[in-house]
Amino acid sequence: MKKGEVLILQIKEMDFKGNGIAFYENKPVKIKGGVIGQKVEVKIRTVSYTHLRAHETGRNLVCRLLL
């Protein structure tokens, strides 16, 4: 998988907010809106480790430190 690559995924589930959930390599991918069975294009984008850490919660931090 490369940055900018476009995947075609199919929405398999819906969450309680009405967002679609598709799966890529057994990992959930949230899609804004949509309906079950709909095929959607998803563009891959990368984020830095620093960006991920900026969204870290106290619970995540404890789990990461325990690893």
C-alpha cells in the first residue's frame, strides 16, 4: 500500500452515527455516510508518528508503556 493509492472497498456495517464501515486487511475503515453494500473509493494517506501521538489518550499511553 502506497501513499496516494486508491482502494475500492465495500461497506459491510454501519455505526450508530450512520457512518459506513468497510474493512481492509481485516481492519475497520470508517466511511462518512453510505449504505451497506455500497462500493467506495478510499485514498490512502499517511500520518506521522508525532501526529498519532498528538491524539493519544491517557489510556493509550498506559497500554503503550506496558508493551
